Amino acid sequence: MTDNRKPILRAINIKKEYRLGEVTVQALRGVNFDIYDKELIVILGPSGSGKSTTLNILGGIETATEGEIWYGREKLDWNDKKNLTLYRRKHIGFVFQFYNLLPGLTALENIELAGEMGNAPIDARELIKEVGLEKRSGHYPNRLSGGEQQRIAIARALCKNPDLLLCDEPTGALDSKTGVQVLRLIHDFCRRYEKPVVIITHNVDIAKIADRVFHFKDGTLESVDVNPNPMDPGDIEW
């Protein structure tokens, strides 16, 4: 694909190896791609194909064995843990399959805490209203259903208004109705705030909402599909 836009992030020849005793596992074998503003990317691939490793490296959670990640004009330094932490804090939002809400904070407080780390945070009360849980704002996570917890987790990720939103199986533990609600929130953030979003999933139907689909296999980016007419999340049939 030829694109004259300037990428917000570049991954160049990313390799990742893990040592398991005397065995070396190659999780990524030289992956290259660009991510642009305003686009929604879905990453598909079987378990062990390198999807989550790629997402974690993009987010500064893991370091690459070889290769480079460029965020704008800044190259991530795998040896500078402080700067990697600042990169995550200032620029990246994460949504995980399992919600990781702080149990001692209410739903609203979980969202507000993330907003304190953002340079231009989105109002937490507006977000909790947007995810349809305004009446549950004073409840602790153990009083919320799985779908409600995931919606709060997404509102928390969005509250700091991240430059890049990374989602690892955000609908994996949800029923289809709640899954569509969650996809709607992620999709609308991408479109309304014109921020890039990357979603990992095993559900091939979710790829229909993407601008581009990355297909991973055996630690490689095997192919990239461009979708000229992404579907609305509400039109997906699970």
C-alpha cells in the first residue's frame, strides 16, 4: 500500500526472542508496518502468531530483541525504562480482555485516575455517561458485571485521551450484544477524536470495521488487507 501520509508510529524489522531453558522461541521474525492517524487496525492470527507480543512492544510494555519503534521523531530506547514508562503514560491507552480495574476504587474513580495522567484528558463524568453507566458510577468493580467492567475499562483508557489506543481481545470475554457495545465505544473514539486504534482479536467478523487488517502467522506479518468501506459495529453479525 502506498500512503503519502506521515505515520504516527513506525515498526521496523521488529524481532522478539524468548529463552525457555536451552530453547529459543522466536515470537517475532522481522515485522514492519506503519500506523497512521485516524485509522482503525485489526490484527488477526492464531494463538502464538505474535499478535500480543507486537501490541506489547508497540505500547512499551515489552522490549524488542532487534529492530526499532519510532513514535513520531522519537526512537524508543529499549534500555531506558524511565522513558518507556513516560511513553506509555503520555501517549498510550490500553484495553485488555481482563479488565484490571482497581478494586478499591469506584467505577468513576477508576476512570478519573487515568485522566490524571493525560495532557488533555476527556471528562470522566462525560465518559461514564457515554458508556451508559452513570448510575453505576459509585459502585466498586465487584458489583459490576463483566460487560460493565469492560465498559469502565474502556472509559478509563479513553479518559487520558491517548495518542494511540491498543486493545487486546477487548470482546473476548463478552457476549455478542455487549461486545458490539464495546466495539462501538472503541470505534467512536477513533472516528471522533481522529486517533489511531489497534485491536487484536480472534473474531474475523470484527475485522469488517477496520480500515486495515494485519494477518499474522508464525511471528510474521503475512499480509495486509485494506478495507475501503469499513462496516459500522452495529452491522456486524456474530
